[in-house]
Amino acid sequence: MEEEVTFILDSAEESMNGSISHLEKALVKIRAGKASPVMLSTVMVEYYGSQTPLSQVSNINTPDARTLSIQPWEKSILPEIETAIINSNLGFNPMNNGEMIIINVPPLTEERRIQLVKQAKSEAEDAKVSIRSARQEANKELKTLEISEDRQKNAELDIQELTDKYSKKVDAIFGVKETEIMKV
């Protein structure tokens, strides 16, 4: 019985860790002032009849903190890349010089920074919901085990401690991202 309780605790912790990983990936995509190739990670380009991620048809660089340069493997797809960036609603205005596409990343306005903080807060809340759902699932599994009432209460306390620990991690990660976004 003890190993089943340990298994439930481990799987709950693994699920909560997954929520943290997902949050970190989601927050990387929220821009915080300086240019990053990750900003274009959601852009899909029409390439030989199929939708392909931009990073698989080109080389994306950041020559400086405010500029992204996109060098496609084939120059013939420059117009498709340009159209894909415009249609992605990222707010970028690509410039095609015939060799590559250059994007000047505009500085964030105060209003846009506030919107990005709200977006980050929403991602953090989603992570917390996911963590609480892992707690709920673990508690439900515990109830199906035939263990003493004391052991069940102790296991539920352990799960709650995990939940609190991971919720604090979410708050810390969000705090760092909020500071990064609001810094001018």
C-alpha cells in the first residue's frame, strides 16, 4: 500500500512539474522589449503546399536588440514568409530587401506592456489551475486506496504541501516575467 501512496505523490508532482514547464514555455513567447527569434515561433509559412514553421525554412537571427533578420533557405519563398508574418497578427511590419526579411521590433508602449502582463498573468493562472487539478486527481486516487484514515490524511497533507510549493513557483516565475515586461 505504501508504494501506491508514493506513486500517487510522485505522479502528482510530475504533473505539477509539467505545469511549470508549460508555463515557462508560454512565457518565453510573450515578448519583453528585446527582439528574440522565439517571437516568430508561431509563424507558419506555405512551403511546397504545406504549412511549415518559419524556423524550418529559414535562419532567424537578432543582429541587435531591436531587429530580427530572416534568411530563407530559398529566396523564392520570401513573399510567402512576408505574408505569413503580416497574417500572424504579431504587430510586425516586415521589410523585404530581396535577400532577406528584416523586422524592426518597435519599443513597447505602456498600454502594450500592461496587456502583456495581463497575458502572462492569465498563463500563470492556467498553470495554477492545472496544479490544483493535479492535486484533485491525486486526492481522488487516494480515496480509492484501502489505507488507514491517518495515512490518508497525511498523504493529503503531503499533496497540499506539493500544491503550495508549486503555486509559489508559479508566482515567482510570473513575478520575474512581470518585472521583465514592465522594465523600460
